[in-house]
Amino acid sequence: MLDLESVYKNESVEDVLLYFALRTTYPNIDRMYVSYKFEVVGCGALLQIYQRLLHEGNLVENKNPLPEKGPYWKESAFITEKRYIIEGVLRFQ
């Protein structure tokens, strides 16, 4: 099973957003940071990084609550390096 707490505590906010924003809504990601690493939300970094990823074309907003991969999207480092057991849990092809 995926240890979400470790992911949110140990990985960069950008990598977390690039992976989880495609799978869960921004309010849910915000809640996870409130639970596991409040300083990211408290200083406003989560929203700033999310908006930067949209502006840079890593994520693209659409009519759905979840953004899509943008033209400059890249897979999160913790996924490519297989730091956590994610296959079959949350990953989609």
C-alpha cells in the first residue's frame, strides 16, 4: 500500500502536484498538506506552485475538476525512480 504521508513529507511540492493533480482534486491535495506538511499551505507555496505549473504548461485546466497533462508535463522523479510502491495502486498508463 502506498504511504501517502511519506510522499507528501519527503517529495517536492512540484513532483507531488505533477503526479496527484491528475488523479485527485486540488482541495484533496491541500488537505493532505494540511495533515502532513502544513507549512507548504501556510506560506501559500502550494497554490503558487500549482498556478506556476499551469502557467508553464505542465498542467492544463479543462472543464473537468482535474487538470490534464500539459505539453511540458514530465513524470515526477519519485515515480521514475520507483521510490514508492505505486504500480497498481494509483498509477495509470
